[in-house]
Amino acid sequence: MNYSSKLVNVKKDPGHGSHISPVYMTSTFVFDNAEIGAKRFAGEDEGFMYSRLGNPNVRELEEKVAELEFGEACLAFSSGMAAITGCLLGILQAGDHVIAHTDLYGATHAFLSTTVKKFGIDVSFVPFKTGEELEPFMTAKTKVIYFETPSNPKLSLVDMKSVADVAKQKGALTIVDNTFLSPYLQNPILCGIDIVVHSATKYLSGHGYLIGGLVVASKEIINPMRKEVQKTMGATLAPMDAWLLCQGIRTLHVRMDRSQENAQILAERLEKHKAIDRVYFPGLASFQDRSIMGKQMKGPGAMISFVLKGGYEQGVKLMNSVKLCTLAVSLGDVGTLIQHPASMTHAIMPKEEREKAGLSDGLVRFSVGIEDVEDIWQDLEMALDQKSE
Ligand SMILES: *Cc1c(COP(=O)(O)O)cnc(C)c1O
């Protein structure tokens, strides 16, 4: 089946044959007798027990996303951060070493630089692009290589296959946060990556109405994570949110295609604007990592970052001038969202670390939606012109 058809296709609900699954708003499930209850807890019967441990809507979502990411299994969490932290805590133990990319989502960076270290796990932040650049930083204790590609918010790329090859040779697991492109535009597992994490809050949902997270990997990795991390830590996705995600996923390709088309036009115009110093967008000829893009991405995506000549103050001014673009963090919504990392998402990151990762004070992050592209441009141009007065 073609990928687009896979996205749209739904499984008929076995109960009454409803086209779209009902929402199983229940905390617990009834056992017909003690033997069935015992079998379920022993893992000998597939049936449900309690919604923290599994629910039909959550299972439907997990099966769908495992298929879309070409993984064996998927585990849903109550947020992207729950998926990322749950995944790392499930795999790591005291004495392990983690290599994380310097360019990371703010909260992921905070978790790796503070919480993880409390458990006797050593973390190195390294700005690698290839396996070759990564290799010198690996030690016998390196258990996990963690990165985003494209990264947040500079959109720099990492060559997944070359990193996966080096990590495999040395016995480390690779984890990629694939939030920025969604499974429609990139599938890390096909490049040899072991684990894919998503903030489902973004493109998979597409409509800004929920918070959710997903981990996709082999059964060997997911099964213990389901038992240990999900069962005991309890960051379970709610049935209603799982249901909404299943609906959101059905239009992923259409939303992505339009957002990406808009982003291409806007990035080209932004690059020529006098108030702008630099535009980061994988679809531009000037983009630094074009050669990596061709190896692993089906398109440039719809996230644009640009640097204002006027720095921090002008970033704030732009945020206060836009009208159609919504001033909000998050991304991947059908509506265009704009934010200023230095004063918002990355304010949590020490300035020194921020600069090391190349995040200047004038950097603006822009998640392009599916509105009419001329309307978005008009809004931006108006706001940029005001700024440069
Ligand atoms: C939003 C985001 C997260 C965190 O996800 P939540 O659903 O907000 O917890 C992690 N990584 C990236 C790249 C994100 O954009």
C-alpha cells in the first residue's frame, strides 16, 4: 500500500463495525473469570486490564505509528518529554555514558544536563554531523547516542546512517527525535537508527489540541520499556488523546505537503529581506547540509528559522507585531506559529550553552501552517518592515 493510503486507512472496530473506533473511556476492564485475569497479568492473554497498562485506542495508535515508522513496536506516552525521558531512563543505568548532540530541544537538553546526571550517568554534548565526527567521543561506556535531525531550532542535519554504523560497531544505541519531519518525511529506522521518539503534540496531531509522545523501536526494546517504565512511572496517554491522534494522522500527508510548499516560498522571500541576516531552511540552495538532506529526507519540512539583524530587541518587536501568525511555542499546527527561542523555548538553556549551539539572540523560529501563503507573507512583511523603521 502506498504511504499516503496507509495514513488514511483505518481498521474497522471489531465491536459494532463502526468506521471510526469509539473512544474507550474506561479506567479498567472486566475479566470474565479469575483464570482470564490471571492470564492477562501473566502476559498470556492479549486482553486489556487497566488503562495505565493499555487501552484499545492507545493500542490502535501504537500499531499505526509502528507501521508508519517501520518499527516493530511503539509505546505511547502522555507527552513528548515523557516519551524521551521514559525511553532514556528505561535504557540507562549508573555508570553509562551518553553522547547527546549540542543542538537539542530545550527541555531535552535540561533533562540530560541535570536529571540524568543525578543518577550517576555521564553525558557529553557534542556537535557531530557524521559517524566519523562522533567516533572520537565514544568510550567503552557509551550506551546511547541521542540527537535530532533536523535539530531544534537551527535545523542542522546529522547523517543518520553514518552515525548508526559507528554506534552499531561500538555497541551503542542510537535515538533520534523525529518530531520536526514526522514519519511522512523521514524514517530513521530505515537508516539503521535503533529508536525513534516523537512529540506527537506537533505534526502527528496537527491541530494543537493535545500533548502526547511516542517511542518506536524493536520489540526487544519496547516490551521491557512497557513493563518497567510505563507501568511503574505511569505517564500513559489518555484514550481520548490517542483517538484524536489517530484522526490527526489520517491527514498528515496533506497537511505536510501544503505546509512544506508554503515554507519553501516563504524561506526564499525571507532570505532576500533586508532585515534578515540569515535563513535556515533545508529547502534553500544556501542550506549548509544539502548533501545530508538528499540521503534521508523526503522533503525539507515546514520549519524555518531566521536571524534578525537587530538581535534580541528586534526579535521581541517582531513577536509583538505579527497578527495572522500566532505568537506561541509548539509547532506542526495547521496554523502558522512564531516564537523567539532566546526569550522563550531556549531561555532555560544557559546563555553560554546557547551560544555554543549557535543560537543567537535574533533567532526566530517559524512553524509554517496551511493558510494561504500570501496572507502569511503579508503579515510577516508588515511586521518586519515595522521592525526595521
Ligand atoms: C515539542 C518537542 C518535544 C517535547 O514534546 P512535548 O509533547 O511538548 O512534551 C521534544 N522534542 C522536540 C523536537 C519538540 O519539538
